[in-house]
Amino acid sequence: MKNRPFTLFNITCLCSLIIVFLGFSSAASWGESYRVEKWSVAGVPTYDVGQYVSARGLPQISIKSIVKDNNGFVWLGTENGLARFDGRKFEFFNTINTPELGSNWINALFLDNTGRLWIVTGVGLVSFDDGKFEAFSANFDDKPIKQVIADAKNTVWVITDSLWSLQGDRAKPYSYADITFTNSYYDTRNLWLLTTQGELLQTSLTSSVQEKCRYPIGVFANAERLLVQKDTVYILQKQKLHRFTLSSESCLFKTMPAFAEIKFKSLFSTQNGGVVAVSDKGQLLDISSEAEPTFNSLTPFVDNNLLLDNSVLLNDEETWFLGTKANGLVIYWKTNVRRVAPTQNISSARIWSFFAREDRLYTATNKGVFESNSEDDWSLIVPPSAIEGNDAYSIFEGNGEFWVGTRRGLFRSKNGASQFEAIPEFTGLQINTLYQGEDAFYVATTKGLFQFDGVDFESVPLFEKQSVRSILTAKDGVLWVGTESGLFSQTDGKWREVELLNGTSVFASSLLELNDGRLFVGTYGQGLLMLDESKQWRSFNIKNGLPFQNFFSVTTRGNKLWLSGASGVAYVEIDDITDSHVKSTVVLRDDGTFSARADLRCCNGAGNLRSIVFKDTLYLPTLNGVVAVKKSENHELAARTIITGVYVDGKRENNYSNRINLNTKRNAEIIFSRPIFSAESVPEYRYRLDDSDWIYSGSREEAFLAKLSAGETVFEVQSRIDGEGWLPGDAIVLYVTPHWWESNWAKLVGVLALLAVFYIIYRLRIASYRQRNEILEARVNERTAAFERVNSELQQKNKALEEAAITDPLTGLYNRRAVKNFALKIFDAVNAKTEQQDASDGVDEVCAIFLIDLDNFKQLNDTYGHDKGDSALHHVGQALRTVSRNTDRLIRWGGEEFLLVVPSINPNDIGEFNKRLHNAIATLHHVLELPKPITMSIGATKLPWDDCMLDSKVWEHAILIADWALYQAKNNGRNTTIFINAFKEMAAWTDWSVNGLSNAANKGLLLSTSLKNKSDD
């Protein structure tokens, strides 16, 4: 290949293109940003004529034509059928469910001025209007159809290489039949025809064709595209773009200079009357009648290969629909949400949190700590090697120190040094939040909260073993702390747990206070909580206005409350927040609703600064870089809800209008939708029949109607977006032909006959009632006696069943179920004595609990068999019963364990009573013919704890104390009794594990005493 030397002209053009591109890139860094949505094939089988078929994908990958109808739906012609797209799903039409198509190969789609859709298939022409498909058998000399035009329902023009008038099923060639056309274009005012003789005809269409001008612009026999915009003609032929300016008054034209250095592949018009072209390099260019081509704002965001993939392009305001040959449908739309610095290392980092100080913005990532120099320039200032290879999880800068919390420890740098020292107290801990309070520096970790006074770190005892996520000091001085299990506050040095949602555990991920004093708590799983001015908690979730209820961060920008989490980003107008409802708008949805959108993800974290507003821009952490949200105007969603189909017995009614005759059918399925593109919102629907109550259907876009009444029934559907008011939608009248018996005369005859029958029956029954009354009285007396007898027997059996349910069959003692039958009585008795003892100086009576476990019982079972073990349990139970009083409760607690509850006993008698228990089984081994005595270990305690009132919680904790005492007895050699005296401070104890009770004993809250088993000689 020969080398082509650069001329001065080449260099000048190249520099111009570079300057244009650089200028665009700079301007587009924020001014122009696009979201991307990619749709591929989703195969759904079609079996029957009229079948409703929809899917979240295309019927076939190759898109040959795209149009948008007057209702807002986008229609796509593919090589395997037709699809109607509402922004969320595609409805398929093919030769199986829509035989009118005749062929699944869709060559072209046109929308005429009446709103009718014209479909050019592989075998002919089909129209779709008011829900009805209609095939036309007219023949156009077997020439391919290039365009279909109609200004009125009964006047249709079809352009092949000739001009045809379509009248019903007949095609009539027009007077231009002797002229061959290579291309045509219709701009709603003029029909432009390019002839093989090198003339451009300007005509107008009414009931006939009226020629206005002929422009001899030259022969373009192989023209690929003709466009006419604002008196400028654009013709694409052999990768060259030719332009002509026209004067319709003088019928003169002027040839414009060609773009010699640029080769073009395709040409399209835009909604605002502009022209765009795709270059052979896959660049999208704006074309004007005077200036040089410039890069369209979409160019940096679209894959060049997609534009070169035999693509078709539809522009709808700020949304672009790109249909391709091998890559399906791709949609682009302008957005104020974008990933920052997409070409830098930070774009692939997992972002965790932010921190801002004056003009510096930092972010913590799995690739270290980055500092923002500008929106698209982030530099690494703390590499992972400086923090022992860990992920940076949280950041704080202040007082000459730079703190980096990681997922395995805390690191600090002083006075701008590049070296970081590890803080040994936090080795292995995840540092969720770093926060400078009024009196201390706080470090929130997965294993507690720590405060730093400048010298030492001190753990806050309340949060030991809790994962602390968020911290906030309110304007009134209250310190709020959110953990994964609840919300806590500190006032005047005292901590308390805040009860939320009726005591439900709450993952408090984020805290925020407004200027008016309202406190917001973002939660993971329970939505948004608000402490209002009256100090009442309000709850908001998906039922009263939120789009989702898993939040990592809550922050403000302007008059909006911004909410972010794993499901996306939304904002709430602060002025619209009431006590029971919020109005939210979704800015980025990442909950799987829009499966075709994968270019932006959100969000990470749970804790302070999981989002931040810096220089009026909202920054959010994601799994793939930082996402930024700029201010923008709300996108108006103007489309209304449309009824798209009525189905009877599973078949589509192909004559949908405002009134459907169902004949005698009483069931129908109605499909409806509200097309929404370029938005994150999902419509909600409601419908009703006639003037009945509205039925809420959520996002479900279908209604199943059953047992419709004869005559007319009006079905009405409405929709709303983001919890706003319901908007008027669509309506249809369903008519059911009445059966003969449903006519008025038949109903009248039926009523009269029914009245006559009732009268006869009435007379007959009066006569029979007198006779039957005597018989009934005798039977009543007889059955009353039998009933009383059976009732008495039933009561006895019920009592026996109740006793059996709470009795252990082996020992004859109570089982665990019996506890609830007498527990409340014991509570009342003990509490009454506690109150009496407070008012007197008498001897205290207490409730004693003995948890008894037979020693080495498994060895007895293994050695002598389970029958001997069962016999031993039975005899032990009977022996213990002989020692117990009638008021005591002896229970087989499980296995070889017994629970003995003595409701009232002098504390001084507990030791003697314990001896009687041990002595009761001392000689049982003789009865059981065992070589060794049976012994038992006992854990005992008493209630109440000082003056603490007894309830179910204290009771359960007392059993745990007895069990712990039994554990001590086993560890002390068995055949002994350990008695635990608990103090009232145990009522506030939280850790009831074995280790927790040991800690309580070490703190002096539990006093342990070993009781003697035998009397002194």
C-alpha cells in the first residue's frame, strides 16, 4: 500500500476534528451524560391465534424498523415478528397469534398522520388502528414498498418506485406512474420524490397529488436516503452526503459544498427537525445546512460498532432508540446521574465512604484512598500498601491527623506523613465510622464503639459485641448511635435504647438531623423513621410513599431528602413530608426492575458519609466507582394509560374500539399499559367497573373480569407515578348479550311465579308446623337429657385429657407444659409477699427453685439398660414427691432433670430442705438392686431478687441461674448443691450465657454457696 502524505489541508481538518472532539468532551463531562439500556432476545412460545405474548426482551435480535405511535408506544419490526414496547416489556405479534401479518419478516414500519401504523411485511401490507390488524391484498406490481402516507382515514398513498393510491383492497397507480422514483420523503406538508431522471419533485397531498416545484438537482440513481429539513435537501449516495438549499417560491436550488473528508454510512432525522449521520467510523454527527458536521452529544457514549451494525435510529426528544442487526435494541437518554472518571483507576474500585474537608473530597475504596482534584480527576493518595493491603472503609482528617479505617483495623498518619501506623486496639476489626463528637473522637466498629480522648481509646460498655454503624450529635446535645440491632441515645452521660416499631430490632444505617430539629433514621429493611417536632416517631416504607426500604445513607441537598441503598437512589421533597406519607422520586433504580440497565449500580455501605454533597453535587459509593448526581429539572412523563388489548377465552379481540361486544361470554381479560421511557419510575394502576370502588393492582398490567352482568359494563383504568395523584387513563364498554331468561318480561313472569309458589308453601308449612311442634317438644325434652349426660361425660374426658397433656407418663409428675398453668399464680403470690414484706419487719418468705440432675445417669443406662434407667427415674420422682409439700410443684424437666418449685419457704430452711431431698434418694439403689447409691447434683436459687417484682422475664432468668448453678455443681464433683443468691441489679443484665453469668458473679451480682447434703452427726 502506498503511503499518503499529509497535506496542509489534511492537517487542518484533523486538527479541527480534534478540537471539536476535545471541546465536546469537556462540555459533555457534565452537561451531556447518557444512560444506556440494552435489550436482547427473550424467547416466548406462541401457540394459538389471538394469544397474548409478552416478554422482557425482543422476539428476534435483528431490528429493521422503529416507530413511535401517538400513544407513546415504540413499535419494532424484526425478522421474526412485530413488537410493541412500553419501556418495560415487549408484546409480540407474529403469524401464529396475528395471522393478518402473513409473514414474520417485517421490512418497514410507518406511522401516518391519523395515528395509524402501517406494517410492510415479506408478503404485503398490514395496518394497525384502534387495536385492529387489517391485511391488504392489493398488489403493487410486486415492487418493494418504500413509504406509506395518509392524511385521512380514506386517503392512503403508497410509494414503491411509483406512486399508488390505496382504495380498500385495490391499488391504483397515479399519474406519475410513468416516472420512476428512487427515493421519497414526507414532512407532513410536502411529499418529496426523487426521480431517475435527476429531478426532485415537491408535491402536496390531499385527495390528489399537486405538484409545486421540480428541481433538476442531478441523477442519484443509487441514492440510499433522502431527507428534507427546513428547505435543505440531504441525499446519501455511495458514502457521500449531498446538500441542496431550496426556494419553494422560485423553485430554484443551490448546491452546497460536499464533505469531502468524511464518509457516511447512514442518515436520520431527529424529532426537532435536525439531521444526524453515522460516519464510516461509527461516529454520530450533527449535520446542518451551512456548518461543518459536529459530533453529536451522544457520540462518546455509544459503541461505534453498534452504529455500524446496519442500525436504524429513532430520536424522541432526549431519547435515542438504536436498532441493530446483531445486537438487539439499545436505548440512550440524557441523565444527571453518571459514573465519575470512567477512564481512571477509581472507576473500577469498590467505593465505601467519603469525607470532605474544605475544598478536598476523599473517598475510601478497596484500592486505597483517593482525593478528588476535579469531577473527573481522582488521584490515589493512600495506596493499599500503606495500610497493610487492606480495603479503606472509612476516613477522617482533622487536627493534623489522617485516619483510615479498614475492614481489618485502624491506621493513622500525623502531620501529612506518608507512613501510617496501625492502632493495635483495633486489629482485625472493621471500622464502620469515624466521627468527631463534641467531647471525643469516636470509632464505630463491628465489635463495639470506642472513644478517643487524644491519648487512650476507651470502649463504651453498652455496645460491646454490637456492630455500630452511624453516629450523630444533635443540636440539643443528644448523641445518637445507630447499630445493626437498634438505636441508642446519650443524654447527660446516660445511655438508653430507643424503642422503635413496637420493639422490633432495627438496623439503623444512617442518621440525619434537619435544621428544624427533625431526626431521620435510615434503616436497612424497615424504611425511613422520623422523630418529629413533637418527639413522636413516624415510619415510612413502600406502603406510604417510599420506592424501596433498604437504605444505606440519608442526606440533604437543597430542599430534598436523598435516600440511597442497594436498590437505588431516590429523593423526597422535604416540604411534602407529612406524618403519614412521603412523595418520592426515583433517580436511579437498581432493584432488578429494569434488567436491561446495567451501566450504573448503587450503592454500598451503611454508616456515616455513605453519601456526601460536595460543591452541590451528590456523590454515592458503588461496586464500580463513584456515581455523582447533579441537579436537573424533573422529567415530565406525559403518556397516559392505554388499554392495549381485550382477550376472551384467551384470544385477542381484533376489533377493539371504545365498545366490545362479548356476545354471551361473561369473562374477559383486559391488558393495559402506560409507556414510560428514559425514567426510573414504574407506574401503579387501579381499575374499576362502572362506578364501583377502585381495585388497586400495583404494577400488574392486566385485569381478569369474571361473571360480567348482562348489558353494558364500563371498565376504567388509571395510573400514577411515584405516589402522585391518579391520572385519567382509558376506558372501554363491554357489552354482554343477555340470555332469554335475563329479559325484563322473563324476570316479571319469574317473580310472579315465585310469589305464587311461596304462598302455597306458606299455607302448607303452617299446617305442618302445628303437627311437628308437638313432636319436637317431646324430642327436645329427650335430647336435653341426653345432651346433659353426654356433656358431663365430655367434661370428664376433657379434664382427663388436660391432665394427660401436662403429666409425664413415666414418672407421673408434671411435665414442662404444666409450668404455664401455675406460673402466674406463683408470680402473684411472690409479688404480694414482696409488697407485704416491704411494709413489715416480719420474716421474709421466698420462692425457692431447685433444678435437679441425676449424676452419671447415662452410665447407668449404658450399663443396666434403658428399662433400669426408666425405673430409676420413676422411683426418684416418687421419692422427691414424698419430700415435697402439696403446695410445691415437682416437674420432670427433661431427661434425667427435675425442677422443684417451692412457692413459699423461709430462707433459713432452704439448707435443711436440700438435705431432705438428697436423703430421699439415698437408699433407692437397694430398691433398684444397684451396687451404688444414686446421687444428684442440684442448682438452686430464690425469688424475688431483693425487692424486684417477679414476671415471666425474671422467671426465665431465674431458671437460667439455677441451670448455671447446676453446671457449677457438676463441675464441683457432683452429688452436691450450689445455691445462688441473685441481687436486683440482675434485672438489667443482658448477657445470660454461661460466660455472661460468670461475669455477673465476678461483678458480685451472683453469690454462690455450697449446701450440705447430710445432717451433722
